[in-house]
Amino acid sequence: MDVTSAAPRRRTRQIMVGKVPVGGDAPITVQSMTITKTADVEGTLQQIYALAAAGADIVRCTCNEIEAAEGLAQIVPRSPVPIVADIHHQYKMALAALEAGGHCLRLNPGNIRNPEHIKAVASECKDRGVPIRIGVNGGSLDSKLYEKYGGKVTPEAMVESARIELAYFEEVGFDDVKISVKASSVPLMIEAYRQLADAVDYPLHLGVTEAGPPPAGLIKATAGMATLLAEGIGDTIRYSLTADPVEEARAGRQLLEALGLRERKTVDLIACPSCGRAEVDVIDVAKRAMEAFGDREIPLQIAVMGCVVNGPGEARDADIGIAAGRKKGHLFIKGRNVAVVPEDEMVETLVRYAERIMEDGIDAVVAAADTKGAQKAADEDRAALLGSQGADANDAGTRIDLIRKKT
């Protein structure tokens, strides 16, 4: 991994959630949560498999009633990823989730407040080798801490909540822990995690709780988590979106790939923002390309460019791309033109050539192409477009002349 702009990753102890390591030198993991009733075993498993396919390494399921615990007992052995049981107010549900084989528990200190109940769960987890996430949530902070810090949620209050829970665990010798201090306010969440990172060496689970629906929810969650990840803080992440949880898993994977914190698994599609020179509806072509590639495991950078005049040059570092020109699509690989196809076949051609690159490698695909013919066609279309549009398709030169005359 080469992330020259990121801070060194914070050193933490490591825990195991099932067979997935969290913290230490392990890759940062992606989590999401099912929205099915856990008692619906088949429906929940279907969603878990969809989440795993979209990039989730760990999935959380609610365990709020006995039927949910019984569902977990059937889900856990069939799940492709470790399962975290989400516990609310009843500590007995935590014990039931352990009997069901859950790989981890999530406890909210604001919900289970009886110290003896907390220690009973921690003792059982210690005996079974099952970790706990201390899930502090700004929206459900213990009322005593709320009052202590002036009748509002503060970073200090959230960190203290986590440390109180840790103290209960320490009484029974349990330290197999990861922690989150989530809030719906991005600045609050960022500062809480910074303070927590300075106070403990446990792995941290990042998230902006109740981020809301996309696109605003995506922006809020990314703003919070990306800021911390760039500072080296964070060992596992979850987007909390009001949307299909598959979107959460996909966004988490894409965030880590964009930051260079996980090896690329799916396409990195880049596209020009369009301009007066564009020969196609770039937005539409890029959207159709994203849909065509979906979650295919094709870890290539793929470019969709609006014109053949600037496209291949601007995206020369892309593994493969296509640029429009005079009702044709000019396909290029690492900046070299390799094929010309009808405009309505641009997306199909991108997918086909990407698959060939994955099978045979870039050099073999380029060697088999008529690069001279493709380059000649691109040069002809480029010259024709420059002749009809001029060198300044956006007419910026005229505007600059007017500015100069008036100043």
C-alpha cells in the first residue's frame, strides 16, 4: 500500500471477530447491518450474502427477542462472514446470542446500565473467547453523563461512557474489546474518536450514526470517517445509511479503496465532467457503465471521456477507457488507441475489453489490436472536431478578450 498523504496508522491491540482480525496490522474491515427480522432466517441469510458480495467483511444482526436468538442459531453456521449480535436493553439477549454462536456482541452502555448485568455478559464472553464492541451512541447517552456535561452530548461524555464500560470489563478480566463513539454530528464524532484514540489502545469502529439517506448521508459519513482514516484512526467502518444496506457495504469498500487502505476489488470508474466539446451524454454513459460493471471483481481503473480530442490524453493513466467522437467510440488502453466501435456499443465494448484484460493481461490485448488503424481513426476524428469546433469549444477565449477590453 502506498498512501503518502495519510498519517501512519494508529497502533492498537488486535481482536478476532470469528476468523476476521480487527485492529493491529489487519486490513481495515467493512461492516453493515441487516434490516430483516432475524427470526426470518432465509431472508436474513439472503441479505447477509448480498452484503458479503458487496464488500462487507462482518455483518451485524439484531438480537432483541428470543425468536431472534433462535434465528441466529440457524444463521451463524450458514453465514459467509462473521455475525455480530446487536443487543439493546436486555442483557439476557446477549447471553442468548452467545448460546446461538454469535461471533461478537455489540453493547450500548446507554441501554444496559446495571453493572452486574454488564459484568455477567463480559464474563461469559471471556469464557467463550467472544469479543464485545462497546457501542457508545450520542443519541442514547446515559442521563447521568448527559447532566454531568451541561445537558448536552460532548466528546468528553462519550469517551467517559466508553471508559466506564471498560472498567466493568476490567473487573472480570475481560479486554477482548473494540469501541465506537458514534454521533450524527460529524464534528462531534470526529473529536470524540480523536480523544478516544488518545485514551485507549483498543481497535476503533468508525461511523456517523443516523447519517440519513444518500446522497447527504453518504457525504456526512464519508466526511467523518475519511477524516479520521486519513489521520490513521480507525480499524473497522460502517456507513449508517437510510437505504438498502448493500449500499452501505459498497460505499465502505469504495471508501477504503479510494484511500488506498484496501486492495482494489472492483472497478474505479473515472469520467470527465463534460464540456462544450463532449460528443455524448457523459453522465448517461458513465451511469450505464457503472451499472454494467456492478460488483464484478474487475480491479481496473476505467475511464469514460466525452470527446476524442482530450479524452485519451487526460485519462492516459487509466487501464482502459473510451472516448466519443463523431458517433464513434474510441477505445484506448493505457493511453494507446486499440479499437473503434459504434457509439451505441461503447459500454458493451468497455466491459468486453476489461474482461479480456483480466483474462489475458494488458500487453496481450494491446498486441492483438490494430493500434495503427485505431490511432489513425482517432487522429482523423480529432482533426475533424478541432476543425468544426475550434481549439476553444467552450468559447473561453472570447470571454477573456471581453474581460481584457473592459478592465
